[in-house]
Amino acid sequence: MKLAVVGAGLIGLTTAAGFADLGHRVLCCDSDSGKIGLLARGTVSYREPGLESLVQRNVSAGRLRFGEMSEELMRSAEIVFLAVETPSADDGQLQMAPFWAAADRLGSWDACSRIVAIVSTVPVGTAERLEARLRARLPGHAGVDVASLPVFLREGSAVRDFYEPSRIVIGTACPETAERLDLLHQRLPGPIVHADRRSAELAKLAANAHLALRISFANELAALAEQTGADYPAVAQLIGLDPRIGPHSLGAGLGFGGPSLPKDARAYVRLADEAGAPQTLVSAAIRANAMLPLRMVRKLEAALSGPARRKVALLGLTFKPGSEDMREAPSLRLIAELLRRHPGITLTAYDPAGQSPAVRHALPNAVQLCGSAEEALTGADATILVTEWQEFRKIPAQDYKNWMNRPIILDGRNALDAPALNAQGIVCIGVGRLPATPAEPPPNFSARLAENA
């Protein structure tokens, strides 16, 4: 098939390169001429495993082309994917202006019918609105059908997720469109699920809203484990064995961030409020997530008996390992909280992706960005592991003791072997973890247990 993908962000680019690799002829368009120029030469600006080689292979084979969006380029496409980014404001309102601007630049259809598949995260009802908008300006003989095709690609595993989808959701009111989209996806192994367009649109928002609930529950349960003398990783393992719950997304730490989950959760709440069906649970999950940096700062204060005028090192800054994305990264909320409560604190930071412009531009001037873990940790009174890059798991205990003033680690992702570090003289404090040595139960805890027996 001849395909066009509008939007050369991570989702759009992965979609374009993936379908080209399956043998289709794909044009990927974007309004950013600089990005298009780099991509045409096979250069990918995203730190995404396997994506650059995928793009280069299909550019070389002539199956994948890039260009600035124009009506002329769009005219030959049988299926057009709209993968324009739709960030949200603080109040959850999705910023749809770029989406509608791109939609209005689609070429005039000829006598052939076309499919427009919405990949972007959009409010419920957008597919119907777009179809009406297109049909209002097209000649009567030109057929167009708009489908909702939500994708579930994650940063750090987008290429793998394209080839091994957990599900392929096709939302359309037209049986012929469903058949053509089925044919397009037939070489991918994931189950194809058909739905109406509104259900497909809501499912995309609801998936991330549910993840927000699950992650926030995990973090609140970890806080309860700390207060009651339980070990959260053990608790998570035990409840994850329940087939109704499962083991996924139960890790506790500094909370969720990134370009999708926070904004989709906010958009879900905003949509629900406007529809008259308030989602109080997701609203609470968003508030709980925002409080996690304060919990970590209070742990630091307890460990250092007040960190004012102290030097604290941050290991990791990006919202997840394998990415250079700083959008809504927990590290930024943590830094803001540290500087707010302790203006005299010295902060150093190291991230394996720290030399990328995204990381450098996101950091406030008060943070010293270092070129190695050793540079960041040297002379530090404590360190907080913020992003669980594999590199940090390999730092020997002796290095912490040699580099730091005091070998105190607050493991914000439960990524380290705390018992092994503690046994070598390191104070390693995890999230919801048992202390290094058995502690007395909290005051009155045993009495309350007896009362409730």
C-alpha cells in the first residue's frame, strides 16, 4: 500500500519506518524542515533502540521517504496516519491546534476513497469531527473514512512494541475500512480488536489513566509498608501472584512521568469533568504522584539530619532509562522541592544521556551537570538514585565509600542490592524497604494490631 504518516515524532516515525519495513511505500511528513532534512539523510534525533537502523534500512531501500507536509505529497496516499503530538496543559486540556492544522493540509481526494487513521491521543469524538470536517470540503464523489487507530508504543521499546503489539485496536464505523486496516496489519502478531471509534479513543486515555492509578497505589502502599515495618517488594510480589492483580506496574519509587502518562491522565480527568462523569480516583492518583518528591526530600532530611548546606548528588535525570526525554521527569519535581526547602543545598547530577540538549536545557542553573557518576558523587554527603540506568547498578560499594563524604544512598527506584550494600558499610535506603537492621515496630503499632485482632 501507499501510506503517509503526518508527524515525525517518536510515534509517527516508528509507525512510518515499521510499515516501510513490512514492504509498504511510506511518506513521512512533518512541518519541522530541520527534522525532515536530518531524517532524509538517515539521522534520527531520538535515543530509541533500533529506530535509526530501521529508518536507514528503509530509506536505502527506497520504501521510506521524508518531506515537509503539502497537499501534493498527500494525494497519492491510500491511508494517511495522523500522528501529530497533542500535549496537554496543566488543566488537562489537550493542545489540538497542531492536529487540526495538519488535518486541514491534507490533499484534496480524487475519485479514490481514502482512509485517515488517527494515531494521536485525542478527545473522544475527534474521529467523527474530523470526518465531518473533511467531507464538508471534498467533492461529493471523493470518499473518505476516518478511523481511530490508537497505538501503545513506549519510549525505550517503541520498535519492539511495533513488531510485537499487545493488541491492535481498529476503531471504525465502516466494514470496508476495517477490512483494509486488517490487511495492513496482517503481518504483525498482536490480536486485532475491532471497536467503534469513540470506544477506541477512550480506551487510549483510559489505559494510561489506569496505569497512573496502579503506580500511585504502589507508592502509597510502599509508604504504608515503611510505617508498619513491612517490606514493600515482598508485599508487591505477594499481591502480584493474584491473577486478578498481576505483577506489572507495581514498582514503587518517585512516581510516573514522561510525555504520555501524566498528560493522558490529566486529559482523561478533564474529559470526564466535561462529560459530567468525574473520575475522582484518577484525580487522586495525580495528586498522590505530585507528592512523591516531598516524601523523598523528607527521607533525605532524616538521613542527613537536615541537608541545608550539604552536597547531594542525583544519579539519573531522564524520566526512564534508555531515554533522553525530560518531559515531566520526576527528577525535575525532586530538584524543585530540594531547592525550595533548602536554598543553600549543593546539587550535582549525572545521567548517561546528560549531554543531550533535552537534558541540559531542562535543568535549572542551580544544578551542576557532571560528566560521570564519579564526578557527581565526589564529596557528596548523600546521593539519590532517580533513574534506574543499568550503569548505576554496577557501581561497587567501595566506589561510594571512596568518592562520597558519607556513603548514604536513597534508592528512589529500588534498583540496587540494598542488603549487599548495607553489608559493606553503605547506608542504602529504598522505597518501602526494611531497614538494614531489624527495627522496633512503630510506637503503638503492636497495640493497634492486638486491638484489631
